[in-house]
Amino acid sequence: MFEESDGPEFDVFTDLLFNSLVAFAFMFFIAFSMINPVAETGEIDTEVELLITIGWPDEHPDDVDMYVEDPAGNIVWYNQPEGGLMNLDRDDRGLFKDVILVNGEEVINPLNQEIVSVRGLMDGEYVVNVVHFIATTIEPLNVTVSVEKMNPSVRVVYYGDVTLTGTGDERTAVRFTLREDEVVDINDREKSLVALTRSNQSNETPGNLAADTGEDLGK
């Protein structure tokens, strides 16, 4: 009599315990999957649309600057590192204060490179200039210039070089036009962005930045 009544009660308890363990395991699996989402390999999430880079020989003491103008007339340079959707991410001054910390000690960083990132695209012309801010020798200096379109995959829009001949020398490395997300014109017609920044500072008229002086920069 006792054994017949105890059996069903034991089965009910076992079923209840088993169902509780199943529910707990399911909740643990859901929580774990939310904490550790599966990575989507091969995809890069970036807000940068264009990456513009200039470089000159490692350990070279000269200071070279990059100026970039967007279709709206904004110009980014060392004194104006942000403009529109552009940012000067790295301003390099040659060997001046160009050090990195390695094991707590300062080591000279040999890399000479400046980088401008563009976070959004707009139709119109972009202009990329390089300026020989400080020359320490009389030897010409070769500067490489690259423009990369980052999305949906990395694509080199332009790669080339210009030669600077001394302090104050400014060269237009590349001018390119974007139209509906495509590059439709690439050229190197000279345009002084230094002159535009000086005009803007003296007149305090932002609209002047959009004017093309047409000045010949040849020395």
C-alpha cells in the first residue's frame, strides 16, 4: 500500500526537477549567447569613407604638411585639424618631438606620415596639397601620396608622388571629383590651398575658401 502511493509522487518530483534543469540550461544558453555574439568574419565596421595619406623617407628631419579641401570649401591642415567631415588624424613634424615609448624609454619614431580621414562623402572636387614647411637641406624631397576609398571594400583611388624643393614649396598632389560615389576625374592642376587659408584668416569670410585662385605654384 505504501509502495504503491510513493511511486507516483517520486515520478512527479523527478519530472519537476528535470524540467527545472532544462529551463535553467536554456536560460544559461540564451544569456551566454548574448554576452558572446558570433563574429561575422571578413567584415569591417568603419565610419571612414576616404583615407588620404602622405609619407616621406623614414628618419628624414624635414617637416611636410598636408592640406585637403572638400567640395564645400572646408580645408583641413595643421592649424585647422577638423573641417566638415574631414579630420587630420596625424600631424608629423619630421623628427621634431617624434618619439614613442618602448619599455618606458623614449625611442625616435622613424615614420614620417600624415593622415586625413573623411567620414562621409559628398559630390564634388577634393584637392590634396603637400607643403614643405621646413627644409633642412638643399636636396629635393620626394613625398608619396595615396587616396583610398574604404567602403564597401578598400580601393586605391590614387597613388603617386610629388617632389618638394625647399621651405615654402607647395604642390598639388591630386585633385579628384566624386559623383554618385564614383571617381570621375583625377588630375594634378595646381591650386594653392595655403593662399586660401591665409585669405580666409584675413577676411574671416568662409565663402572665400571655395574660390579657386588659379594661381600657378611653379617656382
